Amino acid sequence: MYPQSFSLDDGTTVHFREETSGDLESVWGLYSTLGSESRHTLPPFNRSLIERWSSCLNEYTFKPVLVSVDEGDGERIIGRASLYHDLSPATKHRAEFGIVVHDDYQGRGVGTNLTLFMVHVARAKGLRKLTLDVFAENGRAVHVFEACGYAKEGLFQEHYWFRGRFYDVVRMGLAL
């Protein structure tokens, strides 16, 4: 079993747990305080999208996992990961992986540990493959995913259009 918590170099304990509908404000706090560089590597989001995710938690086959740290006055959500699982016969063996880690915790092992935790969850649920799309220019994320065993499966040029330009996307996969 993969651990449900780990410690950062400074001794801070990081916890993984399932998201609940009561986490809406904390999840919005995570997304709304991301810096411009992190926002640039994510598709556009807003409060109503986060609210929709929160209201649909019961529809997820696998609930999204939150990453939190204990602060003096309570818990702070510092990351979120999800596995989107389609139950159609042709694709029910795989899930699409998504992740976000707050700027303050990037480069400290949170993304790697959360990615590995979600691989463990997928294996435990009997999935055979994980896939993800990442902006080609997001070298840091590509490096983390490769370190966790993902391989580049393709490049989709000019795949997304927003913020006034096209973005290339790398498709990555991990056979379980």
C-alpha cells in the first residue's frame, strides 16, 4: 500500500485524502491563488467550474484526491488530482489523470508523490492504463510524469486554443 502521507524536507507533513463537497472553498482557494506561471500551464478555470466539480463528486468513479498540510489554524489544500474514468466498454480499462499543485509546494516532491499515489489508486481499482495531456512547453510537468513512469505517446500540434493562441499538447501514458 502506498503511504497516505509523507514529510517534506522542512518536516511539514503532507496528507492525501478524498475530496468531499465540504471542500469547495478550500479547492477554490487552491486554484484562485495560483500564480500566473501555474495558471498558464492549465486550461482556463473559474469559480463556476470549481463549483460544478464539487457538485458532481458523486458522479466520479474515483473521487479526486486532495493534498493538504496542517497549518496552525487548520488544514490548507495544496494540491488536487483526479482520475476521469469512462465506463464505456472500449475505454473502461483506462483513466485520464489530472493534477495541480500550488506554486508554494512545486519542486518539493508533492507532485511526484501525488502522481505515484494516484498510480497506486488506479492499480488497486484494476485499471490497465493511465493517460494525460500536458502542454508541450510545461517541461517541469513532463519531467515529473516521466520520472513516475509515464512515456510520451504523441504530440498534438495546435491542439488547444485559448488566451489568444494555440498550444501544443503532449499525450503521455502509463501501462499498469
